Amino acid sequence: MNTTTLDMNAESLELEVLGRRFPLNWTDRKPERKARLRQLTPTTEQRQLKDVIGDRIWTTLEWSATTTPDDSSEQLVANYILSLNQLDLFRRDVDAMVRTACVANLEFRQEQGETHVEAKTVAMKSKLNEMVQTSVDAWMPARNVVDARLVSRAKSEIQARLESALKQAVADFCQQFFDLLAKMVDRELFGLVEWLPNNCCAYHFFKRVIIQENEGASERVSEERLPEVNQWNARTGQQVIGRRKTEQTVGRGKHHHRFARHQHDVMQAIHTTIRDSRVVMPPHVQRLCEAIPAWLYPFVQVIDGTIIRERIIERDVGADQWADVRLRDEPIIGYEPAVIIGTFVLTGWGPREVQAEIQRREAVARDEAARQTVSSAAKRWPWLVTASISLAVASLWLTLVSDRGSLAGLLTLICIGGTSLSIRQASLDRAIAVRNPTADLWSNLTTASFGSQFLTALWLAAGMYRYTTWFIPAFFIAVAVVCHVFAQRFR
């Protein structure tokens, strides 16, 4: 149902949520800009999210979990310090999550030639560092109120003062966290979501795109002859008559840097926790969800629904040259390669990414099934060869001991059939184990060859008791030879 449009001329996007304008440097001096301002009204749940997260953090702190009225002053101070350290760890959790979100919002495309992996890695790492440096702000550390003057007071007063300071530290932490999310929107690294009536929503998110162009490889060789002086190579003892310089360009081209804004309109939309979500997530989104800290995990949600419109707005922001040049200088010797927190959208993905991830998972499943098939076949075929030999010997023995040389005995027929089936399965498993692309054809020819030889042996054994024509064994021998010759071509 979705319609995807690509616009290379990015228009500005001005939004206002709870009196806060995005981006922060937006100005309403021009009437036409003021007319484009869109008001987003968050849900009641989103309005209260900061307080709910603060309550969650408070319950996880050492102070809330272990402090009792009977604790000594030393224990109160220890619990307070441990709680401050926990808040510092939570801040590091946020930094790690933001970095992973930047990775999720970084995209690479190859437009010309083969991908040069080393140049791609350097460009992606440089762009990621740029995004992270843009996103990380200096958080104000929680103020430690413990000093000699405080701990000299009564225990009840110490407990009340420390608890009040710790609650303020939690409130400041939550405020700085949501300020960081808002600044990420200002810097066009995160987006926003707007919930509409009848289970509809519209949201946007941003990506940084690196597009590689590879002009290919080249090589330039230059030689310099030395004057006629006696120079000798110390390793080989041969005369050095000049130097050869080889300049090999493994790859050369450009990296185009592009800014992309994705806007999605969704109907029948719901938002669930990560644990309850059933949407297909690409690997970079899975890594983002895994990087969400435990204290924040219950409040991060995933949007699911039916996308009815996807608009991608892109603009080029720069380009840089890259080259992988290797110089070799050698002597001349001789004569000559969408996740959300409240109204904030950390990242998103569309139908193309979902389809690509489904195809990737199917390919992985096929590869794993093929690997299991090869492994089972490699273990099974030696046993089947043993079974084939045993059944063939049993068939010959039954033929030799059968009354008047009759071939109609029930046991003889069973052994003959079992021998044929074992030969067929053993040859097929052998072909699969060595990854023969024509496994079926080779196994059929091999089965016909060995089967003809086996039937020839049975016919000769039967001929020991009564007169038989030589036409039939001659026919079997001819079939065995022909099938063996053709089987060698497909081995």
C-alpha cells in the first residue's frame, strides 16, 4: 500500500512540541516560515514519561533499595555515594546507546564499480565519529553534598538531606537526558513522532548516507637505468642495472556525502515494547535495541502498522576523493579490491529494509540447511557404502546357495533391492558431501554403473547352476562402462 517518493530538494521542517521548537535555532521573523510551523500534541503518556523514568531510576538506586532508618551515618553516606556512581553509569549507558543509534542511522551505498572495503571502512568510521561528536554533550555531574559539616549532624537530618539531594540528582539526570534527545532532533540525528486519531501516526527520522564511486584499478611502471657502475645484489649476487618503480592503484574514486530525511505515514499503528514486538528488524536496529540499558528498556517502544506513504528527502552535502595507491620500488636484477522514546524517534526503517532483512535471513537459513545437509551426507555415505557391500555379498551368497540356481527367492530379491537403494543413496550423499553441483545426475550414472556390475556378478553366479546366455551380461557390462565414462565427466 505504501508509495515511496524521493525528493532531492530538502525543504525545512519546523515543529513545535509542548512549546519547544525544533530545530532550536528556528526563527519566526518571516511570515512564510511561521505559517509552516506544525504543532505536535504528545499523548498523556508521553507528557508523563520523564517523571515515570525518574521513578524507575529512583527504585534501581542503592539508596532506595537498601537504606533503612536503622542504618548508621557511615552506611547512609556509602549508599549515597554508590547511588551517585550508579547515575554516572547510567550516563555512560546513554552515551553508548546514542553511539549505537548513530551507527543505525548511517547508510552506505555503492553506485559505481566494486566496493572498496578499506576506503568504505575509513569513510564510515570518519562519518560516525563526526556524528558522535555532534551528539555527545557534556553532562553536568551530580553534585555531591557530603562534607564534614553535614555528617556531623544528627542521623535523621543526614538521611533527609542526602535523600533530598539524591532525588534532585535523579530529576536533573532525567532533564538532561530529555534535553539530549531534543538536541539530537535539532542536529537532525533523531526525529519525532506524531500520533493522530484512529490509530494513525506520522514520524520522521534522519540518516547520513555515504555513496562510493570506484573508478577501478590501474598500474604504472617506470624504470630507471643506472650508470655503468659495478652494483651487486647482496642476496642473489647478481648485478643491479637499474630500478623499477611500480605504482599500483587498487581503487580510486569519490565518496559523496548525502543527508536524508525519511518521513513515514502509517495507519493501523500500534506501539509495543521491544520484547512484545513482532516486526522484522534489520541487524543495525537489533544492535540498537540490545544497547538500550535495562533502566530505560521498559520505556522504549516500537511502532508497528501499515505504511501508506514513505517520502525520502535527500540533499548532497559534500564529496571527497579517495585512493588506494601502493608503491613498490625494487631493483632490476639481471639483464632486463523505527525505535521511539516518547515523542522522539531514535531510528527507523522501511519496506525495502524489511524485505532485504527477510531475504538475508532466508539466505542464512538456506546456507545453514545446506551446511547441515552436507555434514549429514559426509557422515552417512561411508556407512551406506558398507551396507551396500554387505547386501551385495549377501545377495551373491543367497544366489549361490539357492536351490537349482533360482533367483526368485524372497530374501534374494530383498537383498538385491536393498543393495540398489544403498548404492543410490551412498552415491548421492558422496556427491553432496563434496558439493558436486550435478549431484543428482552423477549419482544416477554411478548407481547405473555399479548396479550393472552387481547384476553381472549375480548373473554369472546364477550361470554356475544352469545354462544362461551371454547376451545379458554383455549388455550389463556395456551399460556399466558407458555410465562410468559419463559419470567421470560430472564428478
